[in-house]
Amino acid sequence: MKIIDVVCSKGRTGFYFDDQRAIKQGAGHDGVFYTGAPVTEGFTSVRQAGESISVMLILEDGQIAYGDCAAVQYSGAGGRDPLFLAKDFIPLILEHIKPELVGKEADNFRSLTAMMEAIEVDGKRLHTAIRYGVSQALLDAVAKATGRLMCEVVADEYGCTVSETPIPIFTQSGDDRYDNSDKMIIKGAQVLPHALINNVKDKLGEQGEKLADYVAWLRDRILAHRTSEDYLPVLHIDCYGTIGAVFGNNNYAAMADYIEELGRIAKPFHLRIEGPMDCDSTREAQIEALSGLTRELDARGCDVELVADEWCNTLEDIMLFADAKAGHMVQIKTPDLGGVNNTIEAVLYCKKKGIGAYQGGTCNETDRSAQVCVNCAMATQPVQILAKPGMGVDEGFMIVYNEMERILALRAAKKAVKK
């Protein structure tokens, strides 16, 4: 079945574009706004509305397949592509991508995405956000054209098996790390709360004491309000490099002492620390520092897991981090990888290398990108998947949870019919 047209519409995402460098340099708060001037190219304020582009592929039988182009909250930081604005990129899609897709058979996802990923404009690859959204639409098109679910297309083409149980969902709180944690406990989120520890003075503490107090509060909150002793969520906290900022990016012993203490405080819950340090200089420096800290914790027999994030953006990056054992788990930040085909490859590579695969993303996505990512996760079976978009917990959790349950119910119904 052929693709006969490509239509685009501008959209909003579930969160904002934030200038991470400006925030790290001390941008202030005024309600939801950040104060001060932006420092990253393209930003007109430290925080501005997130934008997306819906790419709709019209099939010859009238079906419409679609995906959403979206970029991460911290665009332009840590080696990522620049700020993604709809007005700049809709014309590019219609001029350079539409002619390549119209007339193509929607019969093989991998070949279509390989063709799309190879498109260059003025000698440069397409923005990661474009490749992200167009690949979603292509996966949906192949699924609709062949009468399969998107997860079934992935499983068939990549030689994996669609999960028969839900993938654990990881929820993130944003700055509202107390009330939003309550929502997570009520919903029974399997991994929580992210917590957004992106400032030493206000959130980590000059000696790490504020985060330690928060972990203790979170532990006690879960114990007090869980409805079953079987509810043992993983505590996953993103520290945005603040631990390294306090103790030294290469002072493995001091960082390990602190992380071990956090692990003890968290018990009986398992703890993961994402982004303990952020080496702004190079990817290689980040890999060296994170692998060094990983070795230190392993040598001590510490069960706290480290999660790679910064400088771990592309499929190539993820392979390098996995090969170097830089962390116990890698966040596969889906928009940063471009096409979702790369997300699929990244999860499968991490599993092959024996490192945890966290199929993440950003709060700054859309309902559609989240739904497509769920289908990819159900086929590749990572350790956990991010609830997205937004930072309100309820909405992102609902979108991801409901899509997984639809997949499970539809596949169960198919099996019942075959019997």
C-alpha cells in the first residue's frame, strides 16, 4: 500500500524548552518562569513553550498514519541538536522529505527509515526531532498497511518478542517532588520519582544533605501510604551532575561514600542515581568519569545503580557507554536518537551487552510520541519506560499505561480468536 501524501501541522508538547546552561549558571525562579537571560543559541528566554510537528502520511486506502516530531526539554545542551521550532522545520519537511515518501510502499519499516535517515539538507543530517517524528509515522504506516500492531511490526522485523506483561513505568516529578511523589504512590508507579536535583544549593545541599533528607522522606512516605507490602518501587533520582559538582567529577571515593549512604537511607527500596556527574568538556571525559565511579561502587559491593544520561545521546554514544560499562543502566533518550529505529537498536544492544536499558525520552514530548515509544518498548522489553509527556505524573502515566494495556488486550484477543 502506497503513501500518497504527507501533511504537517504545528503542535505543542507536554512541557517546555529550558536553557539548561542558564539554569546551571543560576537562573532564578518566578513561579513557573525562570528569570535571567538565556545563554544557549536560539533561546529567547530561559524557559519557553515546547513545540512539535505532527507528520501525517496518507495511505492510498484513506488511512492516516502519524507521528510527532519533538525535541528534549534541554535542547542544545550536552551535544544535542539545536532548539526545534515548528515554523523553521515544517517547510523543510515538505520540501525535502515529502517528495521522498510519496509513492513509496509502506511495507517495510527498516528500509523506509534507512532511506529517511540518509536524507541530507545542505550536507547535514535532518534534525533529530524530524527523524523522530517521521519514523513514528512510518512505523504506524507499515502497521496500518499490513494489519498489524506497531509492536508486532518491530518484533517481526528485529527478531524479538512482544512482551506479555507490562514494562515497568518510571514517573518523573519535576520540581514538585513532594506532592507528585504522592501521586506516584497512589498510582502504584514501579519506578519513581526523578526529583529534578539540578541545583546544588537548593536541591542537593552543599554537602548533599538536602537530597539525603529527601530520600529519607520519600522512603517513609512510601512505607506509610503503600497499600501492600509487595509494593517495592525502585527509587530513581536524576542528579544532573550535582554530586560531581560537590565532591569532584573524578573523586570516585568521595562520590561513592555519598552514594552508598543514599543507598542505605533508601532501604528497603532499591536506588538508582542518574547523572551523578556532568563533564561538560567531552563525551570521552564523561565516559571515563562514569565508568570509574561504576567500578568504584562495584568494588565496594554497593547495589546502587548508576544511570548514564548526559553526553549519551546518539546510538553511537549509547554503544560506547555500554561497551565501557559507564553506568549500570543507560537512558535511551528517544528524541535524541532521531528515528525510533535507533531506539530499537539501542535497547537491543544494551541487552546484548548486559547493561540495563531505560527507554526514556523527555517530558517535552507528545501523547503520540509516547504511544509509539510504548509499542517499541513492548517489542524490545527494556528494564523500564518513561511516563511521558509532562511533569504532572497523572497524564503521562495514563498515556503510557493505557497504551500498554491496549496492546496486551488486543494481542490476547487475537490469540483467543486463533484458538
